[in-house]
Amino acid sequence: GIPGDRQMPLLAFGTGGIKGTRATDLIEYVLRSGYRHLDSALSYPSHTDGSFAHGVARSGVPREELFLTTKVPTDAMGFSMARAALKKIREELPGGFADLCLVHWPRSDTKDTVVNHEWQVVERAGTWRAFEEAHDRGLCRAIGVSNYMLKHLRELARYARIQPAVNQIEYAPGAPLGELVEYCRRSGMVLETFAWLLPHNLEQPGLHHVAARLGRPLVLVLMRWFLQQGMVPLWKTDREERVLENTEALSDAFELSPADLDAIAGPTRNDYPWSYYQGDAAPWHVATMDFTA
């Protein structure tokens, strides 16, 4: 569960990169196959063209059974713009609310974090204030962040009235993000992971060894690795048969041993650009800034 006694389904389907009739058909199929957690964003094509809402409606699944996540994009950072974006939820999202609202990225101008300016801190603080207001008004039943590094989370902890329930990041075995993961755990933040199905993440020798011994598919074993650590792996496909395979496979409630978990984790890797998430607190003057105005 997440703050407010909301239950976040661990089986989560990502809706980025699909649109139109294909998105409507796939979202309907996913929900009819048993999924109840859909991950979207205000900037995703399936949201802007209405196919996300149409697919949800066509599925016939009652809104109270669903867990819908949305994200505020980088061009809506800052209090006023984030507030305006969040108001769209009332008209554009099924039921007029989101179960979870995330800040999509911690900065508006670029993903590069080498140069940071005080105005970006103010921008993030204003965005979070708008999120807290949306939470108070019932537009967002829970609020969280996406792609936040340690320094962003520590900064947020200084001014947040409501602490983030979730941090959604790119993560897979071997990622040099142990400190970030541990911080989220200590803070009670659910860690959602995306892009874990990229081919290089399925090449880990330890994953192949465990999957072969258990006689189960690599993807299912890797998904189980996340789930047993309390993480929510976002999964996506554009093929109906793969949707059914995963829902059926997850009913196979096998357990990974501690040795299996360690074997899959493997050694820390530095051959993938996880560097975006690394680094300690940046030299921002957060302690002297007033976030209450």
C-alpha cells in the first residue's frame, strides 16, 4: 500500500508510445486480461488523443477497481503551470481523478544535471506545492516523483508537507543505484521501475542461471526479482498474446531464494547511462530558502 491506505497493484502496464485505435484496443484488452494498474502521463499520445480514456471506458471495468497513474510533463513545471496541468485531470482522466500523480522529471529545461541553478529549486518546490494542493482537493489520491535522484529527494524532504509516495526510475539488476534504492526504502517510498526489459538487462549471467535452474522464462524471473523486493515493475507490449502470457505466468507463485536474488543482482555495472541518477547533494542553498510563501 501507499499513504492513505491505497493499494497499488503490483501488476502494472505502461501506456507510453501507443496511440489511436491501437492504444484503445490494447488498453481494453489489458484490463479485460486482469490488469488494474495503468501508468500514463499527460504528455503521452494516448492521453492527449483520448484513446487512453476510451480504452478504459470500453473495458467495462469499474473505476473504483482501477489504479491510474499520470504524470505532469516538463513544460508544466512551477506552481502556476503545474496547477493548471493538474486541473485537466478532472476533465481528462476517467473518474475525474488520478490514484497517483507524479512529477515526470525534476527539471524543465534538460535531463543534464551538471549545471543546476537556484531557480530550478524554486520551480520544483512550486510544482510540489501544486501537487500537494491537488492531493488536498482530491484530484490526486497520492503524489510522487519520477526520475528523482538522491539530491532531488533530499531537497524535496526539506520543503514537502506531504512526502512522495513513489519514485519511478529506470532500474535493473546491476544498476549502480544502491544508495538511491535504500533511501527510498527508508523513506517509505515505493520504487517503480521502467525500461527493465531492454535487451542488455536480460543478458545477466546470474539471471540466465537462475531461470534455467527454475525452468522459467527470463522475463518472468526478472519480474519476480523486482516483486520480491517490494518494487513495482512497469511492463509494456503492443502484442495481446504477450499480455496474456504475463498475466497467466504471474499466477505461478514461485519464490526466489536469497541466493537467487543475489545471483540476479550480480556485480554493479557502469556500462549503461544510469549516471543521471547518481551523485550526492548538489551545492544548492536549500537550507536558506523559504518554501512557505
